[in-house]
Amino acid sequence: SQQGEEDPQALSIQEGENATMNCSYKTSINNLQWYRQNSGRGLVHLILIRSNEREKHSGRLRVTLDTSKKSSSLLITASRAADTASYFCATDGITFGKGTHLIIQP
Amino acid sequence: EAGVAQSPRYKIIEKRQSVAFWCNPISGHATLYWYQQILGQGPKLLIQFQNNGVVDDSQLPKDRFSAERLKGVDSTLKIQPAKLEDSAVYLCASSSRPTYSGNTIYFGEGSWLTVV
């Protein structure tokens, strides 16, 4: 069974807007990782947040982690057309959710 | 640095036939993973190796799937006999150490399997 569940399943926004997607999980974790997958390609690691961290930044990405609620969020600021992809959270980098399909409209 | 190499990229077989996928991880990476990704879903871990030993194969359908990593480097995943529901992308990935310790997983481009 899949541990992480992303929400929403699909998201369509205008270029330049911010995109937020959420991930919920069920059991305790050591870390939570976010990945991007472009259509027909492999997954690319975006960012890792450890269980003792609450927030982490990397360029236009901001990730938060709330272990009490067993949830995480990924914020992409100032979206670009190239951000169009599916985004997955993975607990301990292994158990993936079903993903959020993000479409950035020019 | 070369990435994770997989072959073949695409394969079409008839049900009940067999198929094998090959993976060469990033040099020096001790941990190797095989995932199955069905269209529209997230990857599902099939098997995880640490060097040439199996760490987790709890979701591997062992009646038809097998995997080996004999010398602790490259790996093969075999399906025999294939079923229609095995149609998926098979992703190989590697990391220098297990990801629960915070190491990044690097994925290959995947092997696309269609069973007809």
C-alpha cells in the first residue's frame, strides 16, 4: 500500500502564480522527500526534509513538515511552464504517493 | 557522473511470455531499488538491495517476479510468465546508502513494458 497521499490529484494554474500541494502519510518517518516526474521520464529528486525539521527552502521550492499531523506541503513560487510535471512525496524516500499532476498555463 | 542506466527502454510481449530488464546503478552506489509504476500512479517498491543482499522484497510477486544483483553492481529483474496487469514502467534507482538515512535516490529513465 502507498504511504503518502498527495492532494490535490491535479492542479492547473497560470504561469507566475504559486502552486501548493500537500502530502499526508500514516506512520512515523525519518525523512520525507519530494520528487518531480516529467511525462515519460524518470523521477528527479527535489528536496528532502528530516523528521526534526519544520521547513526547508531550495530555490523556488519551500517544503514544510508537520509530524504531529503527519503531513507535508510543497510550495513552488513564481511558477514557470517548465514546472509542468507530476510531483510525488516519498516517506523515507521509498514509499510514494499517487502524485499531484501540475499544469502551468502560459 | 553517469546516471542510472536501464535497458531495454521499451518492450512489448504477449501474456505468458517472459521478459528481463537490466539496470546499472551509479558507480559506487551500494543500494539499488526496483520500482513498478503503473500509469497514473506513484512508483511501488518491488525490491531493495544493499550490495548483493536483499533488504526488502515484501511487495515483489515472487510467483512470477525475480531479481538478482549477483556482484553487488548491476541487477536484472525478470517476469515469467507475464500477465496483462504487469504492463507498467519498471524504474531502477540507486543511492549511496539507504534513504532512511537521508540519502538521495537517483532514478533511471525506466523500462516501459506492455503485455498484450
